[in-house]
Amino acid sequence: GGVKDKTSEDVSLVLEFEGNVPGLRELLDQKLGFHGASEGDAEKVLAVCQAVVERAGLVGGAAIAGVLQHIGITRGSSPVSVGIDGSVFKHLSHFRDALNRGITAVMGDGVPVS
């Protein structure tokens, strides 16, 4: 087997095994079809998943911040709620955290976004 089409679910599964390399190796073998993965392989898969989620969250946060700036939201503005739908946001807390960091990187602290 190869990489499945349900990538966000697979990434979510991999990230659940942070700090548990033996468990991650078992997941890679039994559920994701990567048979015979070494500990080093498992650590690399985890690092790639973490990097992909981090980058996607930061870029998404920067895009949201750009829209907020465009509509005039700044520090001291009334609070703003941003609605986000999708399995990546729903299932990956790492993504949500990176998204917030991306917004903060562009807008600064104290911007009222929830």
C-alpha cells in the first residue's frame, strides 16, 4: 500500500504518537501500509507531519490576518470571530495553534480574534 487519500486523517493519527515511537511504528505498519519502518523512519515521518501542519497553519494564519487588516481590524478593535470549517482544523490542534501564531505574527499581540 501507499499513502492514502485521507491525508489529514493520517497526519492526525501520526501526530497522536508524539513521544511514542514504537506505537508510531505499529501505526505505520498496520494502518498506513509502511511495513518495516525503523525508529528513524518513524521519527522522520513524525517530523515531516509536524512541519507540514506548522507551515500550513502559519500560512493560513497569515492569510486570515491579511483579510483582517484589509477590513480594518487592528489592536483595540472590537472582538472578531473567524469561522473555520474543515477536518484539518477540527482534528489537528497543532494546526489551530500554528494558525493562531500566524495571525499573531502578522497582527501582533492583542488583536481580538477568536
